[in-house]
Amino acid sequence: MTDSPAEGAPADTHRPLYIIAQDIRNNWPKPHFAAFPYIYAMRSLNQITEPYGLDSGTSVVAYFLSNASTWRGPEARRIKQELRDILKGQGYE
């Protein structure tokens, strides 16, 4: 069992991405330069199904995760798992 509130939840009922982005910023004070644009983009999104410009919310979250490998620790693991669970709810694996 995981602590992620998104596990098993439909994709449109997860915690808002702008709240998750705020958690990331609170717990990762100096994000990697490649992850920063995706954190910024998530600040404008409520659900993963929403678009961000010409990108999908799904791609924003996926690209954040691929650029956040330097972020470590218990909060990083928890939040990244939550985002992976949200992606999984969208059928992204």
C-alpha cells in the first residue's frame, strides 16, 4: 500500500496539479533547471486531462518526472509516486 492519494483513483479525481506543484516547490527549493519549466506548467493545471498550451497535462507530468531524477528524499519519493499513479490512471505506463 502506498501513501499516494491518487492510487486507484480515476484520473479526474486526483489532487490538483497546482497543489502538487506547490508541494514540489516547498520541498525542492533549487529544482534542476530541466525540471523547472514543468513545475511552472503544473502550477497552471488542475487536472492531468487539461492542456497546457500545445502540450497535454499528461506530457507535462511525464516530462517533469523524467527531469526530476536529482530530487531525492522521502517527500520526493512520495510526490513522484503520486504523479506516477496519476499517469497510470491515464493509461500512461
